[in-house]
Amino acid sequence: MSSPNLPFDAIAIDGPAASGKSTVARVLAERLNLVMVNSGEMYRAVTLAVVQQGVDPCDPIAVANLVKAIKLRCVVENGGSQILLDGEYPGNALRSDDVNAAVSAVAAVPEVRHLLVALQRELLQYGDLVMEGRDIGSVVFPATPYKIYIEASEEVRRQRRAAEGQMDSVGDRDRQDSARKTSPLVVPDGAEVIDSSQMVIEEVVEAVLGVLGARGWFDRESERNLP
Ligand code: DC
């Protein structure tokens, strides 16, 4: 079990920006009927509030004060989680250039991480889930055996973002995300590392399914049904 108190399990997918985590997590969620959680959207929602309210993202005290004041809620709809800021899903605004530029600084603030990790853990009450991010296997669900780390070369990841039409300095974000003091981007203990640089999505999904199978994901139902 990923949590001692709940009957559900979490698959943790971590990795740097544009490594293919979200797409792989979405396909896995569909195939295995899991709740899909994109934890990056939660950090982006806080960052959107920072940008909208004119707070300096590099002022951790101001960001910590803001995060106490905003109304953030997470709901599960149509098999996926949605982050609501003041009761509404911000949609494309989560991926604006301003948010891309500020999100790593905001995500380094301990008060922000504290709040969001609590919201992320609560989602396990809705069922088995796949959650992707930077600290899912290391901090959010360290007890899960189902940990995958997907990486790809910086050049490939930059090209993927450019093909999506986004201005996003993935290398700079990775360096900030890896260097921060609280919950940096790391390969979690016990994670299987998959390099997706030369793979199409279906190949990555197959590789992940192989890891899950080897770690007993598909044997869980029979174990749960034992008297
Ligand atoms: O997955 P993404 O690129 O949308 O994430 C945006 C930023 O959020 C990322 O640069 C770092 C932060 N993040 C984090 O610190 N921890 C997570 N679990 C997920 C994202």
C-alpha cells in the first residue's frame, strides 16, 4: 500500500521538464483505469496567483504569505484531478510564458510544497492513481514500490516544448528544480530510470508496464482478495 491508512496504491512518475511524463501518465491512467494527477499543475496554479497579484516570485516570504491567503482546492473529475483556484480551473493560463518563467522559484518555497503535498496525498482516497511530478517517489509517496523516473536529453526536451509552441527554458527550470533545498528533483530511491530520448510514447508506456508487472502491480487484486 502507498499509504498505511488507505486501500489504494500510487504509481509515482518523476522526471525533468518535457521528459514525456504527463503523456505517459495519461495513457497509463486510461489503460489501467487510474486517477491521473499532474502535480505540476498545482505548482503552476499557485504561480498563476503570484503572477496575477504582482507578487515577486523570488521573495519567499511574500510567496508564503500569498499561499496562505489563496483558495486552492483539488477535485477529481472524469478520471483526472483538477486544481481549482478561487473555485475555477485556470486552463491554458497555467502554461503561460509568465508562469513558465516563475514556477521553479515558487515551487522552491517550503510553505508552497507543504500545502501541495498535503493536497496530493489526499487524492489517494479516490482510488489507485498515477501521479507525475518531481518529488512524488521521494517525498509524496516514498513507500510506494511503483516508482519510475523518466528522463530525456536536454536537446530533445527543448525540441518537444518548442514543437508545442511554448517558450520554456527547460534546462534552466531543471537546474533550479534540482538545486532547491526542499524536495529537489532527484531519482527517488528504488526508482526505475527510463531514458525516453530515442523512444516514442508507446515504447515508454510498454517499458513502464514492464516495470509495474515486475514489481507486482498486476498481482495486487488477487492478494487483496485473500481472506
Ligand atoms: O511538470 P511541470 O513542468 O508542469 O511542472 C512545473 C514546475 O512545478 C516544475 O518546474 C517544478 C514544479 N514541480 C515541483 O516542484 N514538484 C512537483 N511534484 C511538480 C512540479
